[in-house]
Amino acid sequence: MERHFEVKIEELKRILVLMGAYVEKALEEAVDALLKEDRSRFQKVHDIEKKINDEQLRIDNFCIELLAKQGPVARDLRFIVAVIKINTDLERMGDQCVNIAYSGFDYLQSNVPVESPEIAQMVLDVKAMVKQSLDAFVQGDEAMAQAVMLMDDRVDENKNAVLRRLEEWMKKSPEHIKPALNLISIARSLERLGDHATNIAEDVIFASSGRDIRHGKESRL
Amino acid sequence: MERHFEVKIEELKRILVLMGAYVEKALEEAVDALLKEDRSRFQKVHDIEKKINDEQLRIDNFCIELLAKQGPVARDLRFIVAVIKINTDLERMGDQCVNIAYSGFDYLQSNVPVESPEIAQMVLDVKAMVKQSLDAFVQGDEAMAQAVMLMDDRVDENKNAVLRRLEEWMKKSPEHIKPALNLISIARSLERLGDHATNIAEDVIFASSGRDIRHGKESRL
């Protein structure tokens, strides 16, 4: 029984990592389409998002079956509850990648490019946060999870810098307004991806140590 | 044992409903502050959000304790898993209310009012969705949950109408740009509140029937 449960937990981890890889791929395609101005890649984001949605249902069912049949406690229970939450975050990250693809497509249509170094930096940071939050999950690495959470501040600062820059740019010409709104939407989606990666990092810490560090409080189960 | 478990489930329901009431109150204060131009109410949103965060931790701990000590199966297990998910949605709804309060405060500062009947309609719809999703949870009422999901389409349509209207308004004068960005941020937060209410409705249907209706698919556990 014990051995069987461990096998199941490893299988669950493997499926979640697969879903995480889809999210990383969707993000890669969405931002590459934007930064390399390659419209053909936007459709790929949609295709990947469908797979993400399928995985979400599979993972939830897997978790509920494990809870029902194995009655896990302590660390195993926390792990499964964390997976249920991370699963939700990953699915919503897929939605944000689709948003980036839509807004990116519209932005490229408008043909009024603007320099936005902060968005390029947000892309780098958010990609790193997503990757590291998933690595922290696989390795149960609390220090790595903490590092993800620290990165979120810079993402938020850069989002605010994007907003300030684009507000000024819009004031210069009415034809800047539409493309600026598209870029603002992209910046907001990147910010939300960072928030989701932060949530995953919090769940990793909870799963491995039982410490709940949300809302600047610390409680132990 | 059986009786004791039922008492616990009722207590969990009661705490979640309390948290839901805080979210409704935070939304009420945030939109009233905006629509009635009463800046003093924005601080209240912050105060309520702190309570929402406290409740979130309490509910998660309660659920994990129930899972560990009672080893629930079938409907009871689905109910607890649904509560874990709804809890996450409610906490993020609190965040959106704070966003509305911030953007509303900035908007009122700018003193360049714009008519936005679609935002007023979004407020009405989203308040109804939040209330009905929580009522559906309390009563385990699938039909009411379905009704919540249908309302989300109108919220999305009105958000798009707000974006179109504000884009035109921004083009008329550079001084419209800042207040318009604040209103767009509010419309996006309202849209997300609608999305969270939809998630809650999906979880209500899953908890009461075991049907998973996400992503237009239907699977039964």
C-alpha cells in the first residue's frame, strides 16, 4: 500500500510537470510571436491551451481519487492539496498566454511600434519565475520558491513603468492609443503570470514544510 | 463520528459564507465609493480585505484538518475540495476589490468624469453573480449556479463596450487618457470578479453532482 501510494504521488508529480511544460511552451510562443513579430505562432498558443485544459481535468480527478482511496495525512496530504491549487494556477496561466497572443496580434496589426524595454524585461523575469516555480515544486526546494517570490517585486515595478511610459506615448498622438492599450493588456497579463508563479511558490513551501506564508503571516499546520 | 462530521461540514459552510459576505461588502464599498464619489469608503475596502485574508488561512486549515482526520469520500470529499478552490477564488476577489478602490480613487482625483453606463451595468451584473454564486453554494442549487455562468457573457460584452467607448474618448483629448486608464482597470477588475464567480458556480456543480463542466466538456467522477 505504502509503495503503491509513492508510485501514485510520483505519477501525479510527473503529470503536473507536463502541464507546467505546456504553460512554459504557451508563454514562449506568445511572447516570441510578439517580440519577433511572427503572427503564425499565435495559433500555437491556442492549441497548447487546449492541452492545458485537458490536463487540468485529469489532474483534479487524479487528486480526488488519491484522497478518496488512500486517505493521506501530513506531508502527503499537503502535497495533494498543493497540487490541486497549483493545477488551478497553471490553467489560469494558460488563459493569460492566450490573452497575450490576442493582444499581441492586435498590436502587430496596428503597425505603430513603440520601444518598451520594460516589457522585454518583464518577459525575461516572468519566464524565469514560471520555470523556477516549477523546478522548486519538482525538487521541493524552499529556497528556490522564496527566490521566485522576491522576483515578483521587479515584475510589478516594471508593469508600473510600462504604464507610465505608454501613458506619455498615448498623449503624443491619438493613433498611439490603440496599440498602447494592447501593450498595457500584455503587461497586465505578464504581471498576472508572475502572481500565479508566486502562488505556486507559496504552495511549494506549504507542501514541503507545512508553513503557510501567505499574507505576510506565518502559521504552521 | 458521522454526526460529528456533519457538524464540521456545517461549520465549514458557515465560515465560507462569512468570507463570501466580506467579499460582497468589499465590492459594495469599492463600487459605491466610485459611483457615489465618496473617497472615504476606499479605506474600508482595505480593512475588509485584511479580514478576507485571515479567513482564507482559517478555511484552508479547516479543510486540511477535515481531510486528515475524517478521510471523507464521495460527496463529502468533493465538497471539501470545492471549498478549497472557492476559498482561493474569494481571496482573489478581495484583491480585485482593492484594485477597484485604488483605480477608483485615482479616477476621482482626475476630475474629468465620463459617462460609462456599461460600467454601471457591469457593477449590477457582477454584484448579482457574486451573490448568486454564494447562494448557489449554500443551497447546493445547480440551476442557480448555471444562471451565474450565463450572466458572465454579458459582463464580458460590457467590458468590451467600455474599452471601445474609452478608446474613442481618449482620442478626443490627452487629458482624458489617465482617467480612462483608471476606468479600464476597473472594468478589467469587474470582469475578473465575474470570472471568479463563474469558477465558484462550476465548483458548486462539481460539489453537488460530481459533474465537471469546465472547458465545455463534461466528465463525471
